[in-house]
Amino acid sequence: MKTSFSEALTSPEVEIMEGGAITDAKTRFTDLKAMLDSNKDNLKMDAMKRIINLVARGKDVSELFPAVVKNVAARNLEVRSYLAILLQIALLKKLVYVYLVRYAEEQQDLALLSISTFQRALKDPNQLIRASALRVLSSIRVPMIAPVMLLAIRESVRDMSAYVRKVAAHAIPKLYSLDESLQGELIECIDYLLGDKRTLVLGSAVYAFEKTCPDRMDLLHAHYRSLCKALADVDEWGQIVMIGLLTRYARSQFVAPTPSEGVDPDLSLLLSSCRPLLQSRNCAVVLAVAQLLYYCAPNSLHPSISKSLIRLLRGPREVQNVVLMNIATICSVNPVCGVQIISVVFFISTTMRRFSAHNLHLFLGSLMFRILEGIASGQFSPGNETKFTALFKDLFEPYLKSFFVRPNDPKQIKVLKLQVLTLLISSTNVQLVLRELQTYVSMDEFADAAVEAIGQCALRVGTVADSCLSGLVNLIASSNENVVSAAVVVLKRLLHSDAPLPLLTRLLRLIDSVKAPQARACVQVFFFFLKMKMLAPDLLRMIAKNFTHEKEVVKLQVVNLAAKLYLTDKDSCELLVHYVLQLARYDQSYDVRDRCRFIRNLLFGNSKLSAHALDIFMTAKPSPVMQSSFKDREQFQLGTLSHFLNQRCNRYKDLPAFPEVAPDPSLRRSSSKTLDVITDEQLLHGDVKPDEDFYFDEEENDEKEDTEEESEADEDEDEDEDESESGEEADENEEEEDETKSDEEQPKAIVQENSTGACGGGETGLLSGSANLDLLLDLNFETIPSAASAYTTTSAKYVDEDYKLLLSHATWTLGVAVEFRFLREPSTLSSSMTTVMLRFTNLSEVSSPEISVEPKEMSGVGTSKKFSVSVLSPKQSCLERIHIDFGDSKKVSEWSLESCNDNKLRNSFKLEAPMGEQLEPILLSEAKFVNLAAGLSGMSEYSAKLGRRLEANDLYQVANCAPVERSQVYFCAQTRSKKQVVLIILHEKQVTVHSENIVLGSILCTDISSFSD
């Protein structure tokens, strides 16, 4: 039967587009692919504009990657560049790089095919193309190309364009995350970038420092003063990273500033450079400067912090949230003298007389549990007064009204402002704060927080305790459950002093009329036996009558009361206690039955704990401590994510403490003039200014350069980023007098040093023999053999004595079988050859004729000469040695056998040596091993998981290697043919092989992993 619609419409590959048309996913980009394959540049540009539009809207266009990547090698400049903001010229190549940066990590295999094109683009005359090529290259997360990325970064950090150097700085952390063993080489690049004269580069250089080697403070000594002086001109986000780094540097390199000794001149340079940034438009910069001044500046500079942070409270709610948390932390860590709160007990007892019967019942019913809980803690003994800490009139008290709640504030902001208000309360402003809090109580959403704040006022300022408690007692009759609950909690905390006997007596008499489970759970009145010895057993009897109908929380407290009365007044209530425990034993609640079982064993058992039951149950509880919730946040640095979340986050580092003795300051003065000691007064009045000579003549031409750049094809970038080729050449001419002569030689020197130092002579020949270092496709991964070994060889740690079958006797009529084993001993013919022992055995019933054994000539395989096997009697064997140079590869050596009789019977066998047998052990020290392993990284490093833990003897069976001195996990060897070093690191669950020969290293790593399975 025919359907009214196509069956293809039901396929999951069909997509409904935004316009309502139904398209097949396989053909939806057909038109774009055709446009990209076209020979017309305008069609390619239109296609790229549409693709970038889709990328910007979050659409998945990854399937176009092959078609787009072909256009990387566009020919003319009009097709290779892109500017659409001012000149409305869509230039293809920039669009292509925008696309590649987005999808290079997802389509790594296809991106690898175009690496040579990206590397050629690093030589492009256009700075934006060079930067885009480096950005795409660093986005390919494949460990194999790490050495190629390192070469590209080394060249880019010395590029004429500051924008390219900036991109190179951002590529350094990407390469470090890909291969951490390259840290040493990357630190050299970072050190060079930190000395850059362009502020466009410095922020990114500091970012690379923080991500790659944040603990290497010794690198900053030579650049410290230049970083301080350039701080004001670095981009905003670079300022944030730089200020954070300089904060840690100041805390570790300078002693704490004191009024008597003054401020270190280098520290004063940092403080004077940062203070103007308190007026920054970026909130994060202001907060970063505030935390630097808070942790590193003398007290005379702290008032400048408060005004800047108050200004940030006019910002978005997210900014307000962060700023208020930092303000609250600053306020909570400055306690001074303690004050005593006046007694509130007599106020409560006198206020009860003015209550009506109904309000009194509500008050006592809600407050009973809280009060009795406080009495149970043993804190209501006569003469025991609680002391509370008052906060110093700190930096933010003049701005008290800035923390008043506004109607349009979010709830979280309101709560934070209330907490700051309570921290700023003093005897001079308490009345103003209380009037404000009375208004907040009527707001349903945070009335409980307002009630809590009123309690804080009573605790911190004793003169207003009466009025605060009066208001709290009145709130008990409120219809708002949140208000009542908060008032009860606050009153319970305030009543941790000696309660009057009449109040406690009336509370006990209301137990029958109280219906709330939490209130009825206040059966801990067993603590009153000192004052009301006759009432406590009666209270237990009254509640025991309705035990089965009580809520679980009440039953648990009844069981506790029974146990404590049994311990203190056993004679008068023993039967009653047994009755209550019997009811609890068969209660429906698991928790009640468990509590009963615990108490019965403790009271009636014979264990060691039973003798201490009185101490266990009657121990006094400590009084609740009312302190700021921000007190715990002081352990974290202000402005950090850990401080905001109040938990230690990943990669968080504690701020170091000031040293008692300052390190040698001459390290920072090697290239700068001497600074004088600065006093607090000079810092306070801003008399210290950065050295104006820091801003070099190069910066004075920025405006002129930017004007020229506006006519170029790069106006959509930042002024510093969009330097034209002519502008860069002008900058380079100015810099050549000071640095070009010495710097231009450094890239070559670094390449040669790493090659020779890491890999010996093999890699040097590789790099020097290549015509183009920056093209991956031109790299020849075959290594050049060395004439002699640079290391001392040693004897094998393991030799396999078992022979393996090479040629079966059943394959020819002579009946001679051939077996072999590797001797793992030096060859007598050549040090590059592997020695193999062959065993010929006559398994027939008759004697075998003489057999001629001759190697076949094969390319790249050297062997010993032909030989003859004498006549063998039945069951007789003969041993012969052969020597083969396998070339440190998987090449096969083929040998032919021919009988020396009239029949001329022929046969042959092929011999292949595992990679582990093509090694010879060498002697290395641990330090030498580590240095060699650091150089053999990237494409020369291979890792694999182990199925089980391998011991050294297990490893010797797979690879002919030797242990490194004083190490149980390091093993070393060299290849027999080309004398290339092979390093093996044997972890518990992983093996790592470092080798110049990428084929041998990969196969050897796989063989070791397979052996562990």
C-alpha cells in the first residue's frame, strides 16, 4: 500500500530546520561543501560566513571539517584574511582559522593531516595569520606533536609582533597540560616573555607563569620592578592575574611592614603602583587590589580599601554577593576587648506577669524545650556569666547605611547585609541598627534573619539587652511561624544563665497543655532534681501515661529522662523507669527501640562502661557560642573561589606568611637603580610614584602605529593586537639595538642544546639534516646510527635457556629440526649484531647429510657468513652461533638450508628478534637517567597499563636491560645496532618507555604490557 509521505521522513537522520523545511542530515551541508570546493573565492567566503554564523549560534558543523581545512592553504591575501566590522570584506583564511580553533580538538585526526600547512602559516607575513596558526596548532591535543608545538612556541615568543607573542604565551599552558615533562623548556620561554617591553604581552606571560610554574618565584626577581611599573598599563584581566602573583611574591619576599621600621622600598613600589587601580572599572581588579593591600600593606593604607569596596555595592547582584562576603570576613577577623552581657533572667521573670493567659501559654509552650535544653547543659548555675566578643569600630562603620537593606535586593544580598550590620554594631550605632531591624521583622522572606540580628545586638551591646529581649518576647505571639521559631532559638541562647525557680516551676506545670512535639520533648527536666527533686519523677509519670501516643522525638527524650532519673534517684523511680523502658523496647520506631537497647545495656549490664554511666549521662553541655559564620573563611585568601564557597577548591594554594628575615633584596636590584626606604606617611599621601622612565620610547609611537593599522585589514582587533607589518618592522628596528643581536641566536642554540643534551648524537643529526625544521612532514623519524656507544655496557641479568622451534623436522624429508634462543651476549663479529644460538637436531631414524646454511641478502639486515652443519646421527644435536644486525627494527632475517648430497633438498626459515632482544644493558646513574628521560619526551615517550605488577625479574624476561643505581623502578639499555638509549620506568600499574627510536619504543612498551596480562 502506498503511503501519503516519504518513508525517509521517519528516519532519525531527518532534521527539521528552523524555517520548517525537512532536510536529511546527510545532505544538509551539501551546498556548503560545494561552495567550499569551488574555484571562486567569493563563493568560499560566503560559505565560510555561513559556517561561522552557525558556529556562533551553537550549531554542530563538525562534519564540514575536511572541506574547511582544505582552504587553509588559500593562495592570495584577499582570500587569506578576514575583516567584516568596518570594511565589510570577508577574508577567508581568518574564518577558516576561527572554525579550526573550534573543532581542531574534536577532529584531531584530520587536523594532523594539515599540520604542515599550519606550520607554514607561522611564517606568514600577516601577524594575525601567524597567531591564528599557532592557536590552532596548540588546540590539537595529541601528545605526538608536542615537540612540534614546542618549536613553534620557541619561534613565536621571539616574533616581531606583540600579538603573536601574546598568543604564544597562551599556548604555553596548553602544551604544559599536554606534556608536563617539557616544563624546563617552557620555563625558558616564560622567562623571556616576562622581560618583554610590551604590556600587551606581560599579562599573558604572567598567566603562563601561573599555570606552568607558579612556585618558581626566583624567576620573578629580575622582572619584579618592571612588572610593578607596567601594572597600570596591562589589560584588565592580565592585571588580575599579575596582582595575585605579586601578592604571593610580596608575602614570601618581604617582612611584615611595621610603623617603626618603615616599608621595604620594593614593597612600597608595588603598593604605590596598585593603589590607582582601586578606581578601575573592572570589579575584579578592584577586589584584587583590595586583597593585596589587606594582606601586604601597613595599617595606614587600609582605609582606602573600604571606600573602593563600598563603591562596588552599586554593581550587579553577583558582584554585591562576592564583595559583601569579603567585607564580612574582614569585619569578623578583628575582635578586640570582651564585654559582659547583663543578666536577662529577671527581665523574663518580671515580663511574664504582664502576659495574658493565652500569650503566656504560647510563649511557654514554644520556649519550654529551648529553655530546658539550656538548663540541661548545666550552664544555668549561679554566678556563671557568659562573655561575648565585641567587634572593633572598623573600617566600614562610617559606611553603615550602605548596608541597609533595599526592597529590590535579592534575599541572599539582604541576609549578607544583615550579617555585616551585626558585625558593625557598637554602642554608638546600636539604636540606629535596632530601628532598622524592627522594620525587617515584618518582611516575611527574611524575618528570621532579622530576629537573629536582634539577638546579636543584645549579645554585643549589653546596654540594649533589655529592649532587645522585650522585643523578642513580644515576637513569640506572632502568627508567623518563622518569626516564632527564630525568637525561641535566640531566647534559648540568651538564657544560658541562672534561671529563676518560679519560671521553671510554671514551665513544668504546663506540660499537659503543651501539644507541640518539640515542646513536649523538653522532658530533660531531670536536671532540676537539685532544685525540684519531687517534680522530676512526677513529670516522668505524667508523660509515661501517654507514652505510646507521643511523637518519636518526645519518646527519645523520655527514655533519656528515665535513664538519668534512675542514676540519680533509683529508690523512688526504679519501677517507673523499668516500665518506660519496657514500653520503648516494643515501640514501633526503630530509633526508639535502638535507644532503649543501648540504655538498658548501659544501666543494667556488667560492662566496663556501666560503671561510668553517671559520668556519661550527667556531663554538662557547653554553652552555644555565637560567632560570625564568616570566622571560618579567614583561612582562605580574599577574592578566591575557596573563600566564596568556604571550602578548599582544587589548585588552591594558601597565602604564604611573611618571613621573619627578608631574602636578599639585591636580586631585584641587579638591573634597576637603588630605591630609598619609604615611610607610611609617604605611602598614605601618594608621594611615591612609579618610575616614568620605564615606559620606553617604543610605547610613545603606539598612537602613530595604531593610526597606520586602521588602514590595514586588522581593525577588528585591539589597538595593541592589530599592529600592521610596517608597524611591527618599525618596532623591531627600535629594539634591534638593544636585544636583537643577542636574542636572534638563542632559538638555534636552544634547539641544538636540547638535541645533544637529551638524545646524544642521533637527534642532532636529525634536526641539523632537515631542510625545514617547522614542517612535520619533512621530519625523518629514522635515526642515524652512532659510531660507538657513549655508555658502559654490562652483562645480562637474565638469559632464557629454553629453545624455541624455528623449523619443524616434519617440513622436509631430512627430518632435521631447527631451534633457537637469544644468548644476550656481545657479538664477536660486530657490536651492532645480536647473537643467536641455533640447535640442529636429527629426529629421523637415519643419519642426516651435511647441511649448508646460508643467509639471504636483505636490505638493512646484516648477518654472519654461511656455514655448514656436519652429519648428524639419529637423535644427535649440533649447536651453531649466528650473528644478525636487525637494525633495531622488526626486520626479518631469512636463511636457506640445502643438503649436501645428490638429492639437494632445500628448506628455509625466517628469524625475527623481539625488541627486547635487540637491547644491551648499560650502566647509568639516577641523575643521568632523569636528565635523559626529560629529553626523551613527546614522541619519544610511550606508556601502557599493566595487567599486574611486574617485578624486575619479570621485566628482564621481556627486555635485556639493567637497573639504574639505587633505584627499583628505573631500568636502562641501549639498542645494539644504533646505540640509542632506551629508558624504562616500571610503575605499579603502568610502564613508560623513553626511546629515540619511536618504532622500537612503541613496540617494546606494548610487549611489556602484554607480558603482564
